[in-house]
Amino acid sequence: MSSPIVLKPVSEQVMVITGASSGIGLSTARLAASKGARLVLAARSAQALRQLVHELSDAGTQAVEVVADVSYPEDVEHIAEVALECFGGFDTWVNNAGIGLYGPLEELKLDDMRRLFDVNFWGVVYGSRVAVGHLKHKGGALINVGSVASEQAIPLQGLYSASKHAVKAYTDALRMELEHAHSPVSVTLIKPGPIDTPFPMHAHNELNREPKHVPPVYAPGTVAQAIVQAATRPEREVFVGAGPKAMATLGLLAPGSTERTMASTVIPQTFSSRPPLPQQESVLRRPSESLRERGDYPGHVREVSLYTEAVSRSSFRGMAAGLLGLGIAALLWNSLRH
């Protein structure tokens, strides 16, 4: 039997975060900094990263920026080199960088689809290989940010869903192999639902309107909390929000009915009332330089996830998650039927 994995308190850690200049990555960087972590922050947005490092340094955090595109393995290796040069290594690596692509699958351009996989899937592969190569000798945490789309495909975000399904399969297989090898590395998959970040505004869009999230929508801080907790306590996976857990559970219990319901509700709700942004403004191939945690979702945003907090505090987390998920799914299913 392998020994239990022991992770350091955040205040004693060096944490690497990709996609740190906006959304979930930015929220995670600020939260980890507030808890005393030293940070290696990576993104394509050079100016936004520089501004963030100045912000955190002025508040007393030791942080360095690395301008990197995770779709290039040499850029990812450079992130680790900077961590080694500046801090002697790292304790947690967060693969968070990702991009979105909205549109009917038959209308998407093949080059755009490949680009999304280069970032969302291959970026995770490159980061995981570099992180594990370092952490398996000293211990630590690898945290991959997936999505509810890792479990349940979402119409008009089919390629994004496919990339997150791939991330889940890769992460789960890697966890099993490391456990078999008795490596002291915790491997966690974070699965948020819709989060009020600039994701829909920055995504490449083939729709005739600007896309928007379909509720329930959560604040990026809810995901940051889950990530930082997984850096200190081994977790296999974490759903952020009761809505994502219910969607995944319904998809497992009643896949056909779930797909029909999603097709009839998610597709029309994805279209906002705003005209689409020019495609050249998407982050598919250019950085956003926005340094924004929040997006512009017009509806109610849930600032906390009571489900995630309840599960994280339970001493029987797996059982609690399953029972809560089944209960939520039953209520949602009943409401859909009526």
C-alpha cells in the first residue's frame, strides 16, 4: 500500500499557475497570494502579467511572471525553469490556461478546432509532464482545471467539451499510473460549471450573437477556493457548484432525456442580445491583456457554492458528493418533467 500523500500549507508553497492573467487563474493567483504562497504566474498577456506581479509584490507576495503559450512545450518547460531559478522548484502546478470556441460543429474551421486542442488538451499534457517530472521526486500537487463539460457535452461548445473530456481521461489515467508507481503526487481534476469570467467574451465565436453563460453561474472565487484547497489536501476531483454535479449525474442516469433537454434549453439561452465581437478579438491566437476576473453575465451570479463547501467539509467526501448529487439531480429532474 502506498503512503498517504502529504501536502504543505499554502503559506509554505511555491505555486505555478497557467492562464494567470484573467478569470479563474487570476482569482486563484490573488487568493493564493493572500494566503502567503510564492507564485510563478504564466500567460500570453505580457502587460497584464506584469501589472499583476506589481500588484502582488506591492502587497508583499513573492511573484514572478513568465510569458508563455502552453501550446508550445518549450514554453511550458521554460515556466518550470523560471520556478527552479527563482524559488528552487515548486510544490503545486495548476494547469488552468484554456480557450473557448462557440458554434455548430459542422461550421467550425478545422484550424480553429486544432488550435483549441493545442491549448486546452496539449497544454495540459505538456504541463502535467513537466510538473510530474519535478514533483515525483519531492511530492506535491498537480491540479488540472477541467469543466462540467468533462462529463456532459454542451451543445454549441462541442469542441470545448471534447477537449475537456480528453483532459479528464488523461488526468484520470495519469493519477492511476502515479498511484501504481507510489509517486507522492496528488492529481486533482477541478470541474466548474459556468463561471462569470470573460470566457464568453474572449472565446472564438461563430454564432450571430455574442454568447453568454447558461445559469446557474458562479463567481470565479468559488473555483479559486477549490483549487487552493486541493493544493493542501489531496482530492481526486471537485465539482464546483451543485448545478454541474446535477448535470453530470442526470447525464449518467438519463443520457437521452438529458441531451434532449439541453438541446431545447441550452442552445437558445446561449445567444445574448448583443452583436458578436469581431473574430480577430478572440483569444484563439492572441492574448487578451485584460486582467479581469469577472465577465459581464447579466443575471444572478452565485458568490459561493454551498454544495462544494459541504462536500469539502465532510469526512466522507466521496459518499457525501454522491448522495448530494443524486438528491440535486432528482429535484432537477422532477422540475424538468413538470
